Amino acid sequence: MTLYLVRRLAAVAGVLLAVTAATFVIFYVLPADPAAAACGKTCSPERLEAVRHHLGLDQPLWRQFTGFLSGLFAGRTLGTGPYAVPCDFPCLGYSYENSLPVWDLLVDRLPVSVSLAVGAAVLWLLLGLGAGVVAALRKDTLTDRALMVGAVAAASLPVYFTAVMLIYGVIRVAGLLPYPTYQEFTDDPLGWAANLLLPWLALALLYAAMYARQSRGSMIEAMAEPYIRTARAKGLPEPTVVVKHGLRSGMTPILTLFGMDLGGLLAGAVITESIFGLPGVGRLFYGALVSADQPVVLGVTLLAAFFIVVANLLVDLLYAVVDPRVRY
């Protein structure tokens, strides 16, 4: 297990290094004028020269990359002299549109995106796995067909349509919930959950539909295995057979899918956050695209890559816990 973990950590480091190199090339090598792209739409010639000096574009390309890479692990100082700008660890860049380091902007928005992603993930796992398991156990019955038709219908609806319908039906017509405004969990846990319930549902309905179809197929395959017949022949209760033997062995593809989805959402759900007005990383990313704030776009890209890689590492380690047939 220890050797496997060391190998996986080395692979994670290699992937992150490759992603960092690719993003550096895309944002700092390919543009005709990286300084103009980083400075934003409203940039005077004097400020453009300062930005070019801050980014070290007058230095060799290898020195630019090593400076960018070292800033991620130890921080760096952009520029020299009286106009030098400190960029503390982890230095993902400096937003000249906001006059703040990118990491500071992300830290302010991360609690919102993490709350949205984790809450939606819990909901879609409960709904998706529940519907998939029931459909698998009632294979080829009316219940199975109804659940799968509902899953296909839910997966066909874009998240922005679901979000708008939830706002109209639950808030404007029924008046059951307030319009979402993010509150800190530590200040008011109930208010925190009530304000995020509709965004959670908007995301969960889409993902739950995909998880229902995936879990149904995995459960049907798992329940046909010989060890399931052996467990039943031993006289084990049916819930034990389904949960302990069937569901656990059928969870491996679900975990793989879950790692990718949750890792991506932790870096922000652009459409959901924008529709509900949540000040998360996704909304920051959308604003950066509109204002051509390249450093923020780069920072969110690296953050998303980090979350996805780490989430998949944790999923790999959970395989042995969920499926007893897996050994490292």
C-alpha cells in the first residue's frame, strides 16, 4: 500500500507539472502579447509596460517558466524596485483588473463553491444510487422503466433550465424558500442549507440522472455474479446481500465518475453560480472571461486541475475500501 501511494503521488506530481507547463504555454507563449492579455481590456501603455516587466517577459523563456513554477511553491515578487508586487504562496498570478493576487480572489470564493459542490454531490449520490439500485432490483418491471425514463428526462434538461424552473416554482410561485444568498455555515447552519438547497437541487437532478443509469448497469452486473448466489445460499438476509456484496462491488465505476465530477465542481459551477447569484469561483471565472482577466482564468484552470487530480487519487485509494476484491 505504501509503495502504491508513493507511485500515485509521483504520478500526481507529474500530471500537475504537465498541466502547469501546458497552461504556461497557452497563456504566456502562444499569445502575440502576453502582457496585453494579462493586463485586461482597459490598459494604458504605461501600465502595459509595467505588466510586461512584472511578468518577466524580457527574460528568457526558461527563466519565465521557472519563476512561474517556483511561485506556485514558494511565492515570488513580481517586478523590481518601488513598483514590485509581492505574490505569496501559492502564487497563481496577479489580477491587474482587481489589483489583487489571484489566490486571494480564489480564497474568498472557495467556501461558496465547496459548499455548493459537496452539498450537490451528497444529493445526487443519494438520489442516483437509490434510483439505480431500485431499478436494478426491479429489472424489466414498470418501476424500472419509470425510473429510467425519469432519469433520461432529467439528464436531457440543461442545468440553466432546471435552475430557472426551480426559482420560478419554489420561490416566486410557492414562496417556500428565499432567493439564494450565501451565508457562512458557522454563522447559521440552517440558513446556509436553506439558501443553497435550490442550487444543490439544480445540479443534483442533472448528475443523479447519470448516476442512476450507471449504478443500475453496475448493480445488474454485480447481482449476476456467482458470489451473490453463494451469499444467498448461505442464508444471508437480502439487504446484506444487496448492500454488502452487490452494491460494494458495483461501486467501482461510480467512484471513478464521482471523482471526476466532484473535482470539476469544486473549482466552480459557472452556470449555477451565475443564475443563483452565488459569489463562487465559477462566477469569478465567468467575470474573468468577460473582462479578459487572463491571470484569473489561468488560476482557476490550475485550481480545477488540482482538484480533479487529487479527487481521483482519493478515489483510487477508496477502491480497496469499497470493493474487497481490490488489493494494492
